[in-house]
Amino acid sequence: MRYFDIAVIGGGASGLMAALRYKNKNIAVLESTQSIANKIKISGGGRCNITNKKVSADNYLGERVFIQKVLDKFSQKDLIEFLKKRGLNPIIRKKSQYFCPKSSDELIMIFKKELKNVPFLLGHSLCDLKKEDDDFLIFTNKGTLKAHKVVIATGGISYQKIGATDIAFEIAKKFSHNIITPKPALVGFTVQKNEFWFKELSGISIKVRMKTGKKSFLDDLLFAHRGISAPAVLNSSLYWDKGSIEIDFLPDISLKSILKNQNRQISSLLPLPKRFTKAFLQSIDLEDKRASLLTKEDKEKLSLLKSYTFSPAGTFGYSKAEVTKGGIDTDEIDPDSMMSRYQKNLFFIGECLNVTGELGGYNLQWAFSSAFGLRI
């Protein structure tokens, strides 16, 4: 039976960073698929959105004190410096987001180069984990291994097509951890009957401000066959569980100022795609007329452009979700070491924890920060 001082379960961003930090130890990385860094490979349209210029607990769903404590140990500035020392100079796109200059392979190659002497046990799916005296027995589909310390970095349930499973949650529960109900996040919304007109607009993208609870996002909304998607929607999905969401289809524009031109029709006044305007007017049962003919009631209907409220039917599900929100309760994890408070030498990092970031590089930053926070 092969024995390791440290076994990292998961060959994604957090697992690779964990292995890099302890590469001089007797360590191995177990990965259920036949390749490492599968999620890094496809993230950011293949260019990998690494992090953001501004990162704080405000950009995450989870326990703020825990999150900030972990982020402070390895900030976005630390990550950028870490990459630059290894020849990767991330570029800024979309005003504040750091990406690989050419492709995600640039980031992946850093790990492959630095971990060339670390054994990667590919195709090894974790089936079970048991404590035996001072060590752990790691049961996989290809046999049993033994390790003194185990790091669980298998991520969440999203992206099942690249090997994502709920094994981290199952292992955590086995060692008495509480699991905050996992749900798809950074994902599109399906709509109820009142919003079926959204589906008729498939392919149209407009900039909106979406508000859910205390969170507000100014970004693109894309109408799709199943409902709505794009950054404003995906970010809103992180903070939505049930209830209504408000959309401002004319962010930073006063409806009153638009209607000053009394002799033009509504459709020609609104700075919105004609297909959208037509469908919207039909949905509120308002005729496309000159602004001078609008009654008080008409204007009240039209004001819904600034505060359209609807309740999503649900989301597009895990198959389309970029991440999983919920997960292992962070109250039960020591932020100074990332070790379980219930089981010595068992560590949890990355997406499997109840910490989920917004779009913009925040989830990769969390993966790296939580791995860097390991004290093994």
C-alpha cells in the first residue's frame, strides 16, 4: 500500500496550489479525471479570469470574518506577484479583471513545471476516507492508499462534465461536518409564465441594473431560450434563493428626460432594441403612441422599465452553473490552518467550503488563497 505524508484530493486550482506549497514533502495529488486543471482550462473563455483588482469579503457569499481572514493571507496582490515571479504577467480586461495574456495554458504550465516531481495519480476517484490510528485510509476506484494528512480540494457539484462530484460533502459529513445546502450559482434564471415574453427575445443583450436583496449589479443581461443569462443575471443568482428580483432596463437614464420629446413615439424614444421595446409594451398592455398622448396611467406602466420586478422560476441548474454555493460550514474550519475542527490532519479548501465569489476572478482567488492558508 502506497504511503504519503500528505495526500491532496483534487487536481484543480486549490489542489495544485496546495501541492505547490508542499512539493518538497512526501506528497501526492489524486485526480478523478485523466488530466489536471480542467476547470482552469475552460475558465474565462479559455483565457482564465485569475483575479480582480479589488478583492474583499464583500465579493463573496459566506461568513465575512472567515473569508477576509483567509484572503488577507494571500491577497490578489500576492497572487499577481506570485505569478509574475514565474513569468506570467496577467493583463487587465473589463476594467478590473486579470486574465492570462494568451490562454489558460500559461497558468497551467506554471503548476506542471513546478510540480514535475510530485506524483499525480490520475483517474483515481475518491470513494471513501477512513481514519486508522494516526493515518487515513484513502479508498479509490484503483485501490487503497494511506496518508498521514489529507487535503480535500475536490470542489463543488458544478461542471459535472469535467468530473465534479459531491464527494467533498460526503466526506465532510462522515467526519461530523454540517453542510449548508448546495445550490447552483453564477447561473441563468428560468422564468415563470408572466415572463415568457423574455423567451421571444432570445439573442438580445442589453445593459441593465439588477437588484436582489441588498446586492445590485450593473452589467449585461442576455435573453435566452430558457430565460435570461449573462453577467448581471449570473451575479444575481449568487444572492438569490427565492422571491423577487428587480431590473432597471434604463440604468442611469431618467424616463422623464426621455419623454420630453412629446412628438415622437415611445419605441423611437427608448434607447433599447426595437424587439425588446415591442415585447415590453405588449407585456404591460401599452400601445406604442406619441409621448404627448401618454396618460398618467400609461406613464405608471412605462415606469416599470426602471423597476421591473419578477420572481424567477428557478435556475438553469448545475449543468450550466459556473460554481456551487453552499457547502461545508466554515464555522467548523480553522481559518488559520484550514483544518477541520472535528478531525485532526483533515483539511478542506476551495469551492467545497461555504464560500462563493461573484464573477470576475473571485472564485479562483479564493481557491488560491484558501490553499495558501494551509498550515500542514
